[in-house]
Amino acid sequence: MIGFFLTRLFSALLVVFGVTLIVFLLLHLVPGDPVEVMLGEMAQPADREALRHALGLDLPLWQQVLNSFGQLLRFDFGQSLFTKQPIVEMLAERIPATVQLALAGLAVALVLAFPLGILAALNRGSRWDYGAMTFSLLGVSIPNFWMGPLLILFFSVMLGWFPVSGKEGFASLVLPALTLGTALAAILSRMIRATLIEVLGEDYIRTARAKGMSEAVVILRHALRNALLPTITLIGLQLGTLLAGAVITEAVFSWPGLGQLTIDSIHRRDYPVVQACILLISVTYVVVNTLTDLVYGWLDPRIRLAGRAS
Amino acid sequence: MWLIVALCAALVAGCQPRDDGTWRFGLASAPLNLDPRFATDASSVRVNALIYERLVEFDAQSMPIPSLGAWDALTPTHYRVTLRTPRDVFHNGEPLTSRDVEATYRFVLDPVNSSPHRGALTIIDKIVAPNDEQVDFFLTAPDPIFPARLTLGIVPARLIASGHRFQNSPLGSGPFKFAERPDENRLRVIRSADNQPVEFITVKDPTVRVLKLLRGEIGMTQNDLQPELVRYLEDQGGIDVIRAPGTNFSYLGFNMQDPVLSRRGVREAIARGIDRNAIIQHMWGGAARRAGALLPPEHWAGTADVPNYDYDPEGARRLLKQAGYGADKPLKLTYKTSSDAFRVRLATIIQDQLKRIGIDIEIQSYDWATFYGDIKAGRFQLFSLSWVGVKSPDIFRYVFHSQSFPPEGANRGRFSDSHADYLIEAAEQGLSLEEQAHYYRLLQFYLSYQLPYVPLWFEDHVYAGRDGFRGYAIAPDGNFSALRDVLWVGKTHAD
């Protein structure tokens, strides 16, 4: 298990390094100059050069890369080019909101997906199955920028149950979590249905039934546990996406999360903020996926053994 | 079960719009910088104008009028500003003196501080505050419109010296004082005259902003609403919608170094091929007015008599034929615009209209920084953009003078014309505003003929608010100064 963990850790560090480097290079290659954005067109050329020098943007690219990585290794993210606010402070303001929304969205997804997936698998070809899969199809098909305003119109404006947008108390979390969770539930429920149907056809399920076990025990203890493996992988991947910031949902609900900060900073070419955000996002992805792999390995000893053998 | 019902009831009860007496104003983008020495984005400039006072304001003709101070031109290169009485005070109780004015302007002029406003003030040679009431500005050259440049929000000299972070803790002498900024999307200020709290809430999505207004979560909002949303709001009870002519100028720009577009006949064909009246009527819902020049007609240097190019598809086709294009040899052009959905829609309409006269347009939309970078670098044939908040006619130098190609200025189309240069320079050397206005008007006539831009329209300003609010008068430049006078006469503050 330790070897498995160390291998994963090493590849994770490589991924983080690679992503950060690629993002840095891409940001500097695309058109757009933070100095232009900061000073405007009417600035004097000398002022532009002075600011470019002050920000270190006049250095050769390789030197900027080295400086940037040196700072990141010291956990010194610097400050925003625009607001002059320390980036650590900016991230600290955003991360709790993002985590809150991601976990709430995931909770909604799990609460919806498991009953729907199990119901559809156990009643394959029935109205329950078609109903659940229709919901799933709708959830996958309706984009969040449409679902969000629909939920707002119904639950906020017509019924007056929840705030339209903003982050003020638990109530303001409900609609964004529903928006995020519904789409994720749709994907998960399809996965649970498909894997459960496959598992239910296995010999050991027939054996369990032949032994006289109750259907509930067969489903919950034997079938569902085995059907969980691919679902956990999917949950891990989706959680990584959610923690990276649900950009559209955050925009619709004015949710002050990491996704909005990243997008706004890209538009402004606020390089240090973008780099810090991307680093954080890639670390989050890697950590979540590494944890998923570890859980996967823990759940299924064949994976550990295969890793050792290879 | 009962516990769940009770929880839901509590949740719902807690979800009614707050009625704590605070007025909430919806913004499309968050103010990025609350330090007036650095702020450039429209949202920051408008909010800062409430917190910090400036030496001058502007009237409906964009003429500077005294605000914190009145000026005298002692010589063409020496302006004396005298602060008004009774003396203004900062929100911390300190009196605002000429030392604060001097320190604010000195800070911006110091290249070390990299202020984006320095470029507009480099004509200042020296600033001297002989006493607490007066500031002398000495210029490097005569500049009759110099007072129009005195638009910096004044901050206390003592805090400048101590390196105070105005971005986090703004302190000015304006009609509103800073209260708190819980997060980037919320900014609370208090109206000094009656301690009325006002909260600016950033809601980027215009549809959501409208829904928030309908539910009473915000009481007012201004601009950045798509025309169909404005029409929807006008049909809703309990909402007042006010429109007012604006000065934001939209145009279609040409790359004058492009072999095709350097031909005036082709540019005129494009100008005649765009049905601006139809776009204004159907796309804008009438919330815009046709533009003939960069300055609106009511501007002190503007004119309503500039020849305009009416929609004339036959004439456009004839001009294209003269230029060697027709059904057998269609003209193909690329049109760059930002990725803003509304701008892309406008581009597709223009694409369709130009298709009818035989021009195939390929639309290329990019995120703002990429688009802007391409325009500045001259990587385009056609593009559309707007000039926002133009007050001073010296913008003509930045936009049309042959020495103003980027990065020296904003002559994005690389328009190079010796007569236009002469008119710009003659206007700048005019010793009176009348003389300057004369040359600037001649310039606008000349530009209308040369067509480095196709002037499209001036967008209206649109305010929407709960019908309990009274006295909101939209400023010509779209600032939020009306908040100084607005009153609530409804039942509750929230709805």
C-alpha cells in the first residue's frame, strides 16, 4: 500500500508541476497585456515600461518562469496586479465558498442519484426505470445557465422561498446546490443503474439468492458494494471539478467562489492570481483523484495486487 | 417529519428579502479599485465619485463646472483653483485643504507610483499650494480645457504620506462614506446627509439582476440590461424604468492599412449597407440614438450637422461594383468582436445586412483581453467597440492623429491623414474654447467624409427601480450621482 501511495504521490507532483508550467506559458503566449489593461490606452509609453519593469514582465520568459516557481515553492503567491490585495487573502475568501457549494452539490447529487439509480436498475424496463432515466436525461441535457434561472424564477420569484442570488446564510446555498447537484445526479444515477444491472447478473448474486438471503441484503451488501467501484471513480472526478469552481453556477448565483475568481483574473490577465488559482485547482484535482485511487485500492484488493505485480 | 416541516418553515421565513432600511443597488461588475488614484474601470469610477469629491464636475454639455473648487486662468499656462467655502471635510473629520489636492495630484504625477491617470495630466509642470485654500497648477503649454482634467478624487495628504490602503479602507469627502466591504460582490456605503445605508451588490448575470429586482432583493439598478429585459421590466407592475440619452459611442472600425479597406468607396459601401435605424428599433428596442460623430451633438464641441450615411443598399452595391466587387467576385472580410453575447448578436445582424449588399463577413469573437490585444496590434479588418465616458475633445488626438498609433495612442485603425492631423493640432492650439470647438467641428465633418469609423449609435442609459424610489435622474455620463438625492416613499425599504 505504501508503494502504491508513493507512486501516486510522485505522479501527482509531476502533474501539478506540468499543469502550472503549461498554464504559465499559455498565459504569456495569448494576446493581451496586463499593463495595457491596468494603465489604459492613454498611458505614456514610459509609464508602461516602468510598470512592466516593476512587475517583472520585462524579464525573459524563462526568468519569469523561474521566479514564479521560486515564489510558489515558498508559498509566496504575491499580490493581485489589479487590486493589490495579497493573493492568499483572495484565495482564503473564496475557498470556503467553493468547498461549501461543492459539498452541498455533491450531497444533493448523492441523495438523488442512489435512489434513482437503484430504483431504475431493480425495475429495469418499467415505468420507474423510464421515469428515472428521463429525469437523468433532462438533468444531463439542461445546462446550468438555464437550470439556474428556472429554479430562481420558480422558487425565488414565484414562491419566494429562497434568495435569488448571493451568499447570505444557508438558504442562499439551496438553489446553487440544486443546480449543481441535479446535473451531477443525472450522471451518477445512470452510472449506478448500469453497473448495478451488470452486477445483478453475476453468478455470486444468484448464489446469494439461492442461499436464501433477503433481497435487501443481496442488493445492499453484495450488489451495491461491487457496483460502487466505478461510481466512486466518477464521484472523485466530479468532486474535483466542483472544487475547481463551478464557474457558470457561481456566475448565475453571484456565488463568490474560486471559479469566478479564476475566470475574472484570466480576462484581466492578472497573471499571479491566475497562476495561484490554477495551482490550487490542479492540486485539488490531484489530491481528490489520488484519494479516489487509494479508496479504490482499499475497496478492491485486486488493484493493489496488480500494482505490486507490475 | 414535523421537525423537517418546522425546519423548512424556518428556512422559508428566513428567506424573505431583508428590510433593514438599506437600499440595495445592483451592479453588473464589481468595483475593482476603491482608490481613485488607480481606478479605471467604469464601476470603480462611478462608485468612487460618490466617496471622493473632485475639483470639477461636468454639465450636460460636458463642460467642466466647479465642484470642490473654482478655477481662474491667471495666464494660459497658470490655473489657480480656490476651494469652496464652507470648507469640506473628510469623513474622518479632518478638513480638506489645498495640501490634500496638491498631494493627490503629486502622487499621480510621480512615475514611481504608476498611476493610470498620469498620462492625462502630464501637461502639469508644477503644483504649488500657497495657502490652505488655493492650489496653483503651472502647465507646460496653454490648454484651455485643462480644468476638465481635474477629475481625480481627492484623498487626505496625511494618509498618502503614511501609505494608507484606500483600496481596503476608502476615505474621501464625498456625499457617501465607506462602511464595509464584506466581500468583492458587496460594498456598503452610508449617505452622509441622512445616514441612509446603501449597498452595492454585484450580480453579473443581467437576467438574475432583473429577477432580484422583481423580488425586492435589490431596489435599483442601472445599465447593462439587454433590451428585451428592459421591455420585460417595463411590463412589470411595481417597477419604474427610466431611459435617458447616453454618450457611450459605438462604432465600426476599419483597418486603414488593409488593401481593401484603405479604399474609401468600400468603406462608404459598408456605411451605406448597415441599416442602423432597424438595429436601433428592433435590437435596441429604441434605446439608442444614431451617431454621426464621436462626440454627441449636445457636447460643447459636438455638432448635429455632420453628414450621415443613410441605409442605401442600392448605392452600396453600386460603390462595391465600382471597386471591382460583385456577385462574381464577392468581397470577403473578417469582423472581430468580443465574446459578449449581445455584441456577437449585433455582429451577426451587421453580417446579415452586409451579406445583402454582397459582402461576406466572417465573425471572430474572442475573450476581451485577446480581442483587445488583436485590435491594438492591428490584427483585424473590421471591429466594433465603444468609447465610454468621453468628455474632452482631446480624445480626437488619441483616436485619429497619425502619431497615435498604438501603443502611443488609440488610433487602432492606423488612420493617417495630414489634414486630420492639421485640424487636431489647430484645435489644440486654439486659445479659447470657441476656437477649439470650431476646429473640432471641422474635424468631425472631415472624418465623416473619410470614414475611418462608421459611427453607429449612442446607447441610452437605462435605470430600473422599485416604484417607491423617487428622484432618480440619470446623469448624462451614467454616473450614480442621483443617489445623493433619491428618496424612498414606499411602504418598506425592501419592497
